[in-house]
Amino acid sequence: VELALNRASDVPLYRQVVEQLGELIRSGVLATGSRLPTIRALADTTGLTRLTIQNAYLELGALGYIESHVGRGTFVAARTVPAITIRDSDALPPVSWTTQGILADLLSEPTEGISFARAMPDPASYPLRALQGMLREATEDPVLLGYGPVGGDPLLREGVSRVLLERGVVAPPEAILITNGAMNAIDLTFRTLAQRGDVIFVEQPTYPGALEAAARQGLRVVGLPLDDEGVRMADLESHLVRHQPRFLYLVPTYQNPMGICYSTPRRAQLLALARTHGLTIIEDDIYGLLPFERAAPPPLKAGDTDARVIYLSSFSKSFIPGLRLGMVTAPVAVLADIARTKQHSDLNSSPLLQRALALYLRRGHLGAHLAAVRALYRERCAAMQDALARYLPHCTWTEPEGGLTLWLTLPHGIDEAVVYREALHEGVGVARGQVFYPQPQAEGHLRLSYGAVSPALIEKGIGILGRVVAAHLRRRDALADRARREALPLM
Amino acid sequence: VELALNRASDVPLYRQVVEQLGELIRSGVLATGSRLPTIRALADTTGLTRLTIQNAYLELGALGYIESHVGRGTFVAARTVPAITIRDSDALPPVSWTTQGILADLLSEPTEGISFARAMPDPASYPLRALQGMLREATEDPVLLGYGPVGGDPLLREGVSRVLLERGVVAPPEAILITNGAMNAIDLTFRTLAQRGDVIFVEQPTYPGALEAAARQGLRVVGLPLDDEGVRMADLESHLVRHQPRFLYLVPTYQNPMGICYSTPRRAQLLALARTHGLTIIEDDIYGLLPFERAAPPPLKAGDTDARVIYLSSFSKSFIPGLRLGMVTAPVAVLADIARTKQHSDLNSSPLLQRALALYLRRGHLGAHLAAVRALYRERCAAMQDALARYLPHCTWTEPEGGLTLWLTLPHGIDEAVVYREALHEGVGVARGQVFYPQPQAEGHLRLSYGAVSPALIEKGIGILGRVVAAHLRRRDALADRARREALPLM
């Protein structure tokens, strides 16, 4: 155990020990059951007093990180990590990648370099001057500096209602709850509809934020594999027979991470199944305003004649993430319940930011903004696919018709973790496929986001990624070759 | 049952029926066990089709509001409201006043008139021009329009660290998590530290948001009565023997709703007890920056040598509620866990608003702002007490040395619900005492907030409240008198 202690820090030394040992345990460097040094030994190594080490061990014990057994020593305690071998249809709490200290790692971006890691809009697209004007106008009203209505600014709810109508969704302003982005809408909806131990269904792969919210809430998750048209109906039906899920969470339009778009027949099948089985669907339409050419298909909610669909979205991908504004609409009584969860988690989203966005929508600026960014993302997605065809010919990838991400499948035998780390070392950030699955899995995937990267840098970054993968392919083939040559026939 | 149906509305008629019947049930107008009209009868009364009513009843049934028994009819289902008679020391889920549709009522303000209902700062105190300048500056940095760090804007965490130092709390920026106001800090901390069914301790009376967060999370709550110096240690110790609370939630400085301030000996006793019993204390210091004259005592956190205290606060009372910004600091491993809950509930608070506040703090404007509002609130609190002495001589009230609220106790036999409703009718809003208790209770209290009301309107509003109470006193005395005169001696 090596600790980096800073005696000049404001943080007491014992807390530095707690923090650093905790991190080593969380990250798995110190595995469950490993023996920690004795208090005396660690005091000697670090030059700290035994009392300091003892206090640190006491706190780590209180936090559940370590266990002391008199006469035997101190050991890393078992954490609640599920076993690696899992039957596909088991409903288990998802591995919490952040609790494991892995999510940050999986989404790490180079501090300088090219990042395809995060599904970001292009920062150059943010209409700064317009936003400044709207914020200035909003601050003129002192009411907007006070507490606002739980449901949201009435003017923004009106504006969102009009935006939804363009997606084919009829939701009057009073049926809309404003949230802090889609993540908040997901967390509030999950919290309201499900309790610890309940089973929920998600796509596999899916948005890691939804998996983490579920993990945090103690929900059990069944992942449903996707084909080109969406979740496979046969899987869904067989799981429905086995489980009583509280809901099915879907991103049907320009799905995150795969970038696929559910076909119209699959959407109809899902609605019919929801009606038959009394299944609630939570539809996340966060990318629905970002089709490239062909208009996006109407969301499930547009055909939801039986009030089975809860629909949520956000302005983080289509406009500005930093406003932290999203929305949810649901059948009246359910929405009232979600609103109460919102009230008791943070009262309401900032009335000031809500009004600024409301003014932007009311003045009809969003249409022109969307037209501009759609053209931008279409061009960038095409540039990425073109570069992939040249630099990663042994891989396969999805061909999105909208949204911000595509899904790359590495050749068999190439470890995504190694590719990820080496690419990062070369200055190229990607998102590891693992983070999008509720349980550990062995396939090699990367999610690549093109929205915030210029075509020239896409060309350069994919080129670097191609060289990293090519080097691994050469090594894999050389190893296979050697194995063939050295294998002795059994006689 | 009378329903107000709007055929011109975008909301389908069956949903209007669902919404309105749901509201009548939630608010208790339709009590548990009451029989609903038959489908045919309600169709006749409303002029709607039987199918519409049937659909509405089906949805109400699915939502758990009503139950149908073949051959007997349709009845309002039992809701999970605990019985009224409760032993003081029982740990029960608090009555969720919002779920019961009561909280909104308890805090209702007259649309025109004078409101003492909400603990609001004075809107005239908001430094609009300065805020506009800071927002403009913040928007110039496109990074602040993207996603920010989960923990918060580093510049704001630095600024908050300096503000805390003035309260005697040493918390380096990395030990601070920025939240959407104190409500968000409370919800995140409760969620991270406790699970459904766990027992927590709170003051009684206490902040309703904390009670609602606990109710929402399925926590069981023990309320600890307060005396002039804080929670009574004997009660706390006896409850500690009986329960294993996950934590004790306190507002020790200018307590909400009572306005009392814990004495220095009581603070020391609490810290000693926390050490002895391994008790975690969540200290809400939201009013700590608002002493009138005498400096506020240092928070418990300032003397927390054993890392037993989690400290949270907000800029909603001391600066501007509409920014929705607060903070929490805790021992390192606990804070990391709270930050993960934050990440999976809304990623992070708006980087834009965070930076605007950070710039305000960095330029040292907060000190002058606080000096001005403290003088204002001191004057208004004095004006309210002066008016109370003249108009409500039969009541008692607390005498705060800071903060935004005082606590009025009505004379015996006066119903706070009636006083509340009549005052509202006369254009004066007050907060009913009931909402600050985890369980129904019979005493009559009002919380009066003076921060946002001018001395002239305080005089007028308390005058009206005085006439309402005086009229009830006369009726009470007349009734008692008649009872005495009419009572026959038992011979």
C-alpha cells in the first residue's frame, strides 16, 4: 500500500488515509479479503502516529470498507458486487459503475486532444447573445428570483407544449413538469414508480444514467437486447411472463448509445403489448429533435391512446446542456405524484433559467437553431463513417439517421478496455461499451460521439483509433499464428 | 359529488373526471370507505357517456384511489394514513402533507394581500444589476454552458469555502458539494444515509421539506420536542436507547419554524452525545448568516472534531432563492457517496448559475448585502413583535435573534385551522403549525415570516390577525359562559 500524504493540506492526515485507502478499495486495487498492513506497520511506512492510523481504520470500519478480526488482522470487507456469471434473464441490481469508481474512468476525456467520449452538442452552436438577452430580461422580474411553481414556469410549459406538438405529442402545459434535464426526469420518474427490489426493464445497451439511477434506488434490472428495429419483441414477451416489471425504459429515437431508430411496426407492436399487458413505458426522446434528413418518426407517446406511456425529454442535446432543463409528461395522477417527488427533492428548477428558455422558445428561435445543428451533425456523422470505413475496416458500426452517437463493434478478441486506454494515451477519448450494460459483459464495443468534433478532427481522431486497433489486430494474429505453429498434435 | 367539466379543454373528459375525483379523495372530501355514485348515476349527473365514467373509474382503481366490489359498488380505498393517536416515542412514517393535498393549503398565500406564510427574503433586496453582470460574464464562457463537474463549479466551491470559514467551519473546496438549494442537500443526504424503514430523528416542530423528503423515502421519523435551548437532551437520550436512528436532523441556528437558537452548552452536549453514541448529525444552517445583532453562535460543525456532523446550507434565505443553490459538506467518504446520489439524480446544478454566484462571492459583495438584510430583518422582526403585543395579547411567541420566522402559540381552545382560513379570507396568509409536525397534533400554532413584509404592512396584517383571534376568543368565552350557566349541579 502506497499513500501520497500531504502534510501541508487542510485535510487532516487521518482523513487523507481514509480517503486514499477508500479509493484503493473502491477501485478494486485492494480486493475484497485482502489483508491490510497492521497499524504499527502502516505507521512505520507512512511516518504517521499509530493513533492516526488507528483513527483512519476506525472510520474505514464504520464506513464498511474494512473489517477487523481480533488476532487475525484487518481485511477489506466484501462489497455488494454481484457475481460476474449471470444468466441473461436474471433480474439483478445493476453493477453501479460509479460506486465501483469505473464510470468516471469509462467516460474519461483527454485534457488536450480529441474526444468522442461524451454525447455533447457543439458548443460553438450555443446562441450566446440571444441567451444573454433572455437572461437579462428574466432577471428584471423579481418573481423569477424567488421560489417558483413546482411544476415549472407556466410560460416555459406553454413553450414546451408547442415543441412537443411538433413531435406529434399532445400535452397541455399543465400536463408538463419541468425538470433539471433528462437525468432528473428519469430519477424522479423511477423513484415515483418503483421501490427498492422492484424489477424494471431497459434496453441493452442503454443510457448509463438510467442504470445508475436504478442501482442507486436498489431496483433490479433486466436488459433487453436490441436489433436494428428496437427491442426484440420475443425477448420482451418472454421476460414479461417471468417478471412483473414496474416499467420499461426506452430511448426509441436515435437510441443512446447505438444510434438506431425504432421502426414504425416495432413502435406499434410495443404500444399493443403495453395495452395487453398493462405495461408502463417510459419513453426518453432526448434525441428526437435531432434527425438528419428524414423526419424523425413520431414517438410512442404520439400513439398512446391508453395512457401507458410516460414521455420525457431535455434541451441538453438539442440546445444547451448548462441550462439543465428537461421535462416529463404523464397521465395526470402519475404526473402529480412525480411532481411531489420533485418538490421534495429540490422544490423546483430555477425559475430564472426556465424563463430565459421560455422567452427563447416564444420568440420562435429554436427552429432555426435546430435546422443549423441538424445539418452540422449530419455532416459530422457522415465524416465519421467515412473515416471509420478507411481506418477501421475490420470493425462494424451503426449508421444513425439522427442524434449524436454511433456504436462501434470491435473485431473478436480485441479488448475494449485496452483499446480505450491506449486511445486515451494517444489523446483520443471514447466511451467504453461496458458502461452501457447493466452487468459485466465480454463483447468489445465503443460509443463514438461526433457532435462536438469538427470533420478535420474526426478524421484525425478516427485515424489514431484505427492505428491503435490495427496494432492489436497484428498482435492478436501473431499470437494465433504462434499458437498454431507451436501446438503439437495429440497422438 | 360535483365535477366541473370543461368540454373545450385539451384534457380528455375521462381524465378530467380522474383528476377531480382524485383531488377530492386526496383532500379528504371523499373519505376512505365512502361509496361513489354508480357509473350510470354519475353518467346521468355529468351528462358524460357511461364508457367515459367507466374508463375514469378503471384508472382511479389502477391508481389505488378506489376499489370496486362486485354487487356492492365502488368505494374510496384506504390510503396509508397513520392513525391519529400516536405515542410520542413511536417511530412512524410522517404523514405526507403534500400527498394528502394539505401542504399547499397550509402554505397558501392570498393572491392579493399580506403574506406571512413563507420564509422568504425581501425581493427588494436582490442585487439585480450585479446579478445581471455576473450572469453575462458567466455566459461568455462556453464551458459553463456544457455539463459541469458533479461536485460543482470549482470557483463557487472556493467561494463557499470562504463563506463557511466565516461561520467557523473549515471545509476545503473539494469537501463541498453544490446542490439545488438546501432542499436538494437534505434529500440527497437522506437518500444516501438511510433506506426505507430506517428511523431518523428530527426536531418537533421542524422544516416540512425534511419531513416530506423522509415520507417520500419511506423513513420512520421520531420528533424530539424543543425547549428554549434546543432539543431536550433527556428525550434524545431515551430515544437513542430505544431506536438506532440513521441520523438526527437539526436546524440549530434560528430554527425553522420556531426561530430559537441553540445555546452553547446544548451544542456542546449534542456533540458529546454524538461522539459517545456514534450518532450522525445533519446540521441545517440555512439561517446562520442572518443574525440580527449578536453574532450567530458557531455551528455544531465548527466543533466537530470527530467527523460526526454533516453540514448543509443554502443561499436561498441569505441571497436569492431563484438561483436554487445550496451546499453540503461531510466527511470525505460520505460526501463522495452523496455526490454519487447527486450525479444520478440530475448530473450537476447549472454551471451558469453557479459561476454567477461564484463571481458575486469572489468580488466580496456578499458581506455588504448581508449587513443590509440583517438590519432590515431585525427591524421587521421587532415591528412584528411590537404589533403582536398590541393585537394578540392572549398569545405567546418566540423572540428570534436572527432568521426569518417566529412561532406563535394560540390561546387554548382556539383552532389553528379556523384562524388560518379566516385570516386568509381577510387577505392575510400565515403558515399553519400542523405542517411542521411529523404527526397530527392538537395544539394551535402559526409560523409568521416577516422578511418580505414592510413594517407598515406587518402592522396592518397582524392587526387583522388579532381581530380574527379576538373574535374567536369572544365566541370561546361566550360558549364557556353559557356552558357554566346551563350546567346543573350534580346533587
